[in-house]
Amino acid sequence: MTAIFPIITIPDPVLRKEAAPVERVDEELARLAGDMLATMYDAPGIGLAAPQIGISRRLIVMDPAKDDAPKTPLVMVNPKLLERSEEMRMHEEGCLSIPDFTAELERPARVRVAFLDLKGEKQEKELTDIWATLVQHEIDHLNGVLFIDYLSRLKRDMVVKKFTKAKRAEAL
Ligand SMILES: [Zn+2]
């Protein structure tokens, strides 16, 4: 049985916390990763970091495959960027924690990432294209960084304000 978690949105402070490293890769963690993938597919989204479901641990799941394509899930435990290319790529990014908002962003086009897989084994991967953008976006989440942080301050403040207002209205 997989569980679908509610996704936390800004301005919840858990999204701004630096997540703690995962200390043990075990069955419980594998189950959590499975639930995160199910939550991500259900949203639908192409990436999810544990803090987005309120768990401040360094675990991310990704799958940029289109709806009709075979699934290509990738789970990373304690991911770490080792190298970034100087070459950049533009992508219109969105975030499940900031619904209904997207912005064009430039990030390194190629990255090298070290991480543990769900067997607890060390892996290294070079990622390009959408995968490169995606993994940088998700690792940012583990450091309390959101993609709106790369926008102008004016634009970012506008987005945050909109969500703060929406939350207040909900609370009534
Ligand atoms: Zn995000």
C-alpha cells in the first residue's frame, strides 16, 4: 500500500530548513521513497523532495517522463552536486510547493551528482537536459532554497505575498 501525502506549500517554514542527512537506508526509507513517488505522480509533478511533505531529510525523487512514456523514476538519498557545467540551459520551472506559478530560469546544463541508492550503495551520475535542471531544483529544496529565490526580489516578494494572503484566507 502506498500513501499519498499532502504537499506543503509556501510560506511553510519547513521548506526553508536545511534538511538532515539520511543516516540509514533501510526498508522504511524505501517505503517513504515509494510514497513520495506516488505522491509526485498523483500531483502530478516531475520531482519531489522530502521537505515538501514535511520530512526534513535529504531524500529526493524524480521522473521527467511524459504521461504516455514509460516511467523512469530515480531516487537519490543524500544527493550532492560534484560538478556543474559552465554551459547553461533555460527551463520554465514550476514547483509543487508553489502551485500555479512558473518562471524561466537558467541553470548549469550538465551536472555530476553523488548519492546513495535505495540499497545504500554509492552512485555517481552525470545528468543533462531536463534531468540536470530537475536534480538542481530538488537538491535546492534540501537546502531550503526555492526556485523563486533566483528571481528578482520584486517578483519573489509578489509570489510570496500572494501565498501568504491565500493561507490567511484559508484560516478563516
Ligand atoms: Zn520544487
